[in-house]
Amino acid sequence: MPAHIEAGPHTLVDMHLLVDPRLTVSAAHSAGQRVRAELMEQFPNTTEVLVNVHAEPAMKEGEEQAAMRPQEEIVEDVASALEESCPLIRRIAHVRCHYLNGSTTLEVEIVVDDDISVLSARKIAQQAQQALLRIHDVSGADVHLELGVSHCRWAVEDCCEGLPMELPQKLVKRAA
């Protein structure tokens, strides 16, 4: 139940909204906006609604959460691990880190050649997942496949800028 304060003719609401931790930041923000709009509509005398969006329950009094490594460091470890363990990966398209309950889980999108079989792609993804789980503070990893570059957004828009694994120029030219 939201906390509310009445100050003369004004009612202020301060609310905490717990969302699915796998939502994107923009989806969680949108959920908060919808809740705020609904409350403002249902209670027209409310002056302001502040919605605090959280991906996990608030910590209990006296608890402290350990600082997690920055995403930039983890992305470097991901690139190194996959470069060493999975030579058939052509590119890392995206790396998403999720910091929940004091642990780090990953979602990694990789690109492989179009001409490999589905079975081979599955084996590459399994190898990649095993390599990612060997990173010292990663507790879970989901690997998603992009089968080639012709339909991959990053081939045109360099959304992977800064990742150490480079895409061979012949594939960039073919995709453009």
C-alpha cells in the first residue's frame, strides 16, 4: 500500500513498485508511469504521486549488499572468455548484466556464420555458456544466437562499439 501524506488540501503519495528483475530499464520506467497515471486518475485530489521502481525487494534494516563489479569489467571478461573458448563466434552482439540478490547473471548475444548447421550453432552456444559460467562472479548465463550478419541490427548500427571482438570487414561489407 502506498504511503500518503495529507498537507492541507494536498495529498502526496510515495510508492514503491517491485517489477520483474529481467525487465529493461525503459519497460520498468513505463510500468511506473502507468501506475502513477492510474493513481492520479483514481484519486483526482492527489497532488503528486512518486513511484520508486525496484527490481528486487528492499533490504532489511542492517543488511548491506556487496558492491558488484562494473559492467565494463564483466564485458571485458566475457570477450576474453569467448575469444579463448569459442573461435567460431564471429562477434558478440550484446552483453547484458543483471545484478540480483548479490549475484551477476548474463544475457549474451553472439553471432555465428549463416552456413553452419543448427546443431553446430547449438554446440557453440553451449560452449559459450560454459565459458561464461567460469567467469569468477557470474552465477548464470543465457546465450542467444544471431545466425549471421545480414539481418543483425548491429551490422549497420555499431551498437557493439567498444567490445574487443571485431567483425571481419568482409562480413560488414556484405551486411551493409
